Amino acid sequence: MKKLLAMMLACITVLSLTACGGNSNDAGSTGDSGNASTSGEVITLKAGMSGNETSPTYIALSEFKRLVEERTDGRYVIEIYTNDQLSSGDQMKAIEMGMNNTIDIEMHAGSLWGTYAPQMQVVSTPFLFSSYEDADKLVLDPESEGYQLIEGWLAEKGVHTLGILEQGFRQLSNSKKEIVTPEDIKGMKFRVPQTAILIDAFDAMGASASPMSFSEVYTALQQGTIDGQENPLSAMVTGKFEEVQKYVTMWNYSYDIFVLNASGKVWDSLSDEDKAIFDECGKEACAAEVVASREADDGFRKTVEDAGVQITNLTAEQQAAFKEACAPVYEKYKDVIGEDVYAAFGYEFS
């Protein structure tokens, strides 16, 4: 774990040197994928992710690579492609490529999966979780009903879930003013991911939601096309948004998970023994990322503060006002997601 934390801290150090969207991959050569390794041959699998090597989520994929290669005695080699290089920078296309077996392994935000598996949006429901303890119990525990529901929904889309990790709670940044009440964001324009429930949340609060890919956000903020955006602090720093934003509101409005998946073709090609290894490595790598990410939160906050950004921490009462403003979202998605699903994630409709 010390090694993983050191990797995270190193990420913080190099953030000022690494531009968001730079190209990198961990191996230059590619090979055949999706074939069972039965005769001593080395099978190369391509793994894609949306962030770059400074992203906390990179820890999960790089640790997965290390563990798989070690525990299969090198029979499998994992090549990591950051910044969605395998899909020309398009996150949604990358997810689709995982579903249609043209990417072997992909790791993307659970909120984006809501486009293909609508019930996945439950995790992104505004103000559903009040703490990391809730997330640990209801989402990250492989034995929990919530975790198993996610596995089932994604299996229906043709991928096998190897693990669930987090990017943390999504916070709000903008270039205009301090935001402490729902009234403060009315009429402002914010970038949100391509997730219907989050778009509807901003609409309910009187703001304008502008969906766009993460790679486009910095330029949009810089040019004033949008007033602000919402992301975990780690993603803000990875994208260098502190350079073009003046205010951050810590409101913990949506919990952000990432899911590490193997394509159906790759999963079906594995022997039962290798399936157990891949599953074990995936869960271990994701759990390690969660610990390292939380321990690095203070470092990301310091980076934002040192850039001169004003950070405002909302009280429980102030958060409750935003949750109340989002009440129509709960009602709208009650039938789309299902009351039983909400119950599995800790929310009961009155």
C-alpha cells in the first residue's frame, strides 16, 4: 500500500508538468487478444481509460496490470492506453467498444454507463449518499446487493465487471461567484457528464447543463463557453481546472464510481482458473485505488487552494437545501430506476 500511496503522491507532484489529454501507453507493441493462453503463448490485452497517468483511477488499472502479469507468470500482458486513445478521445465510444469486443478491458465512470444501462444512474442520484461509509457499505462491498446489481446490469450489456473503484464525491467549480444556495446557480451554465440524471438535476436547480466530454472542458472553461463544471477534486486537478476557475463549492452532491470491465470475448476466452485470477486482481486493484485516493484528497485540495481558488464547505443544512431542490429528480427516476433499486442503495420513498 505504501507503494501505491507513493504513486498517488507522485501523481500530484507531476500534475504541473503533465498536460491534460497528453498521449501515453505502457507498451508499444500489440498482439492478439481474446484467445485462451493454453500453449505458453503470451496474450496481450489492450486496456483503455479516460484519464491520464496522473489520475487516481490510473492506480487501479496499473495495479491490475501488475497483478495479472505477476499471477499468470507473464502469460497475459496488459497494455494501458490513457486518454481514451483507443476510441479517439470519445468516452462513450470506448464503452461501446467494450460492449462490442473491440476493446479488451475498459475502465470508465459509472455515470456514463447510465446511457446504456439506465438503472446505473442510481449511484449518481444527487445527494443519495451522505458519506464514504455509505458508499463502502452500499456500493463498493462485493457482497452488497448494490455491487451485485451493478454486475448484473453490465453483464446484460456484454461485459464482465472485474471491480468497482471511486473518483469520490463530485464538487462544483465556477469562475463567477461563491455558491452556497440553490439560488446562486440559477441561470449559470455548467458542464456535466453525458448522464441524464445529472443533467436533470441541474435543470431542477435552475442552472443550464452542458454535456461534453472531459477532454473538452478546460478549453470551454478558458473561453467562457461555460461558467463552471462539477467533478471530484482529483479530476479537477488532473484537468488543471484550477487555472481557469475561481471558486469551488464542496457540496458532495454525487458519488462518482468507475467500473473496471473485461469484454465478453476476453472473459469467455479465459479458463476458470484465469477467470478467478482476473477477478481477484480486479477487486484488489480497485480496493487499493480507493484507499490511495482518499489518502490523497488533502493533497488535491491543497493544489486547488495554492492556485488561489476560494473553497467553500457547505454545512449539512446548506446541502439539504440543494437536495430539496433536486426532489423532482427522485420522483422522475422512481419508475425508470425502480423503488426496489433505490432501496438497495439506501433510499426509501415515503
